[in-house]
Amino acid sequence: MTQDANVGNRVRTRPRKRFYPFNAEQTINLLSEFGPLVTMFVVNALYGINVGTWALIITTGMAIVAMLYIFHRPPIFPLIASSVTIIFGALTIITTDPMWVQIKVTIFNTLFGVFLVSGLWLKHNFFKYVFGKTFHYTEEGWNKFTWSFAIFFLFTAVANEYVRRTFHDEQFYRILGYEMSGVNVWILFKVAIVLPVSGLYAWVITRLMQKYRLPDPVHD
């Protein structure tokens, strides 16, 4: 009976498989990047680009405060991305030109992709430094992880620039039965395509990286 009870306990205490691909920190990081964009999309459609950009700046500031409150430390990558968003958003308000908010993605993603590649060349892996306490991979794993994201950032920079140049702010386009300005087409592209593709890509690459995973460190 004792042996059967022990077997039963092991079965009951077996950890459930986690289907949600991101932990709390990763989820907050995703929300901090795309939450302000969703807000900008709605407000821009209702009140125009200036008010929409103010909504982007305010919600980005709120995301920074939320990250600091939840993690009790500044998460480096989202903080950098959010700060750049605020700067380029302010330029859009000052110049009344939405190009600044749009081109920010091209510039930031290009520079960050180059930065990741340069770090690998100099033997300083940025992702290992930032996420080393969250994920535990071999050196080969970290390098492949970083290379894959560098390529992904460069690819999204090219895609962003293509959409920005193809759909002009002063023109209207019929998309999915709705008439949208060029800026709203761009925001829709970011929210409806870049967001799910980024989430799916992060989930797939994280699963592929499991073969490079190291045992979690044991804390006393």
C-alpha cells in the first residue's frame, strides 16, 4: 500500500505541461512593445496622428513604469526600445510628420541587428548578458539564438520600410473592406502581422533551443 501511495503521489505531483510559450517577464516585454501600438492604432483612427502619437507616448511611459514596478529593475531591451519610441514620437508631434514614428522601427531594428552581429564578432553576446538569468544555454546555443534574432530584426526592418514607402499617409487605401490612411495601414501591419509573427518566431526558436539548454542552477 505504501508503494502504491508513493506512486500515486508522484503521478499527482507531476508538473503539468505548460502550453503558454512565455513567462511573466517575456509577456510584459511583449505587451510593453505592442500595447502602445494598439492604442495608437485606435486613437489615430478616431482623432488623427497627433493625438494618436500622444497616446503612443503616454502608454509607452506607462509601460516603462509598469516594468520598473513589476521587475524592480529596468529591463534593458524594452527600456531602450520604449525610450526610442518616445523620442521619435515627440519628433512626430513637433513636425506633424508621422514618418518619424514609422522610420523609428527601420532605424532601431537595423541598428540593433547590426549591434547583435557586432557583439558576436567581438565575443560579447548581448542576449546572454541580458537574458542569462532567465534562460540557460550553452555558448553555441546563445550564439545561434543571437544570430537568428539579428537576422529577424534586419528582416523586419526591411519589411517595415517597404510598407512605410508603399502606403503613404496622405492617401487612403481600402483594406479588408475598410478605408484606411497610410499610417493606419502601417499600424495594422505592425499589430496584425509583425506582432503574431514575432510571438510565433520567439516561441519556435525557444523550442528549438531546448537542445542547447543547461540545467537550471540550484539555489541554496
